[in-house]
Amino acid sequence: MANRTVIIAGATGLIGREILHGLLADVTVAKVHSLGRRTPGVQHPKLTAHVVDFGAIPSLPAADELYLALGTTIKVAGSQAAFRAIDYDANLAVAKAALIAGVRRLGLVSAMGADANSNVFYSRVKGSLENALTPMPFEGLVIARPSLLVGNREAVGQPTRPGEQLGLTISKAVGFLIPSNYKPIEAADVAKALLIEVPRATGKTVMLSGSMRATK
């Protein structure tokens, strides 16, 4: 796994930032290409930052792995259509371009409850993306479905999410009653699990919060 070239989309987000830092610290990674609407604000000899329009993905550099961490909320996006354009369309467009660039393994940040048949729009979009990626001819596909995330959203320029704050409060009070897959999880733990599993992935793997927390 030496001299790997990796592409990451969404390196400015909560989990994406942790993935990026892990890649830059990994001695087996030779080059990292970040794709985003803005640069990740990190300078490193390995890193090349590409500011892109996700509605018109350019040809991507040859690479071994892709990490998809693009995501938003309907509140931030402004509408369901704008949310889907990022969480589904942009992620899928990058994956298709990555295949052309020779990428063999893909790691996706999805969400707990992702289901293309869900009555919940958010979960339905997440599940639809998973379904779209599954038949694509990657050698390995790793899907992370974290529960409520723990992390400093303000540090990455994101608004705090009341649902996450409520979940953390409840978890602290009665955490022993909550199944492992439903407990809040640190964004860094999700990133670490993906960084471990993606380089060696074959076939499709779905990771829930319980198993990702166990990689600590």
C-alpha cells in the first residue's frame, strides 16, 4: 500500500477534515488531491487543493482511492433540491470521474438510517447514493454510517446542530441504556475507521458506529 495517491472530496467538513489530516500523516500516502468549493486551508507538500464546480467535474488525476465526505443539511442548503445536489449529485459525479481516473477503492461518509425507501427525505437521499455507488466497478467500497456526530462544527465554519446537542445530552445521562450503534460518535473515530478499512477493502463493507468506535 506504499506510495498511494488519494482523492478526497469534502475535506473542509467535520469528518473530511479528520480524513485529510490522517492522509497527510500517513507515510504510505504520497499524494493527496482535495476537491472542494474552497481550499481546505492546509498547506502540505503532499497536498494539491483543487477548487471545483461539482456541477461540472473536471478530469481527475490518476489515483488509488477516493474518500467522499461531501454533505450538508437542508437548512444550510436552503431546499431539498439544493441538498440533493450536494449529497447525491456531487458525490456521484466525483465517484464517476474517479473511476475514469483509475480509482479502485472508495470510502463514503453516509449516515445512520440511510435507506432509499425511507419516508425521511434525508435518509432517502443517503440511501439512494449508496445504491447508486454499489454496482459501480470499484474493487472495494466502504460505507460509514455514523450516528450523531461529536466534533467542533464551529471550527470548520458549520452551524451547530440542535439534534446532535440533544443527543449528546441524552447520551451523557443514560448512555448505558443506548445501543452502541446509536450512541454519538467522534468525527475522528469515523475518519480513522475509514482510513483503516478503505486501503484494504474488497467488495462492499458497511460500518455502523459501534464497529467504528471499536477501532480506537
